[in-house]
Amino acid sequence: MVEDSSWTEAGLTYNNRPALSASIGSLTSTAGSTYYDVALSTAAIQAKAGGLLSLGIDSADSDGLVLSSRETTSPPQLIVGYR
């Protein structure tokens, strides 16, 4: 999760990216062209209900996971569902 939600897409760069705070979910063993469901911490999501929730993705592995930006022909998607 990212505590600082004041960033904008146009102004965000690698060098000025907000710091990551607590991890609220994780994913292991990725494969190309595959969709994944990642359960996020309910408490962390509920604490942000009605406001902004900024999420950051960090990789601590060398499995080759690559997420491209929206400017590509196959952009990543984030779909948030409540159960």
C-alpha cells in the first residue's frame, strides 16, 4: 500500500515515486499471459473506504514478472471486487 495519494500520473516518475508501506497482499510463481487473483487485507481496504486507495507493486523475485504501462497495446488491469 502507498500512504501518499497526492501523486499524479503525469508527474510520477521512478525517482519521485511514493514509498511503499505495509504489504496487504502477495503473489508468487507467476507465468506469462495469465490472470491472477490476489486477496488483499480486508482491514487495510476497509480503512480506506470512501477515500483514495493507492497501491504499489514491488517485486522481490527474479521470476520475470513484467507489468507494462497503459501506453502499450496490452495494458495491465486492476479489478477490485468486494465479497
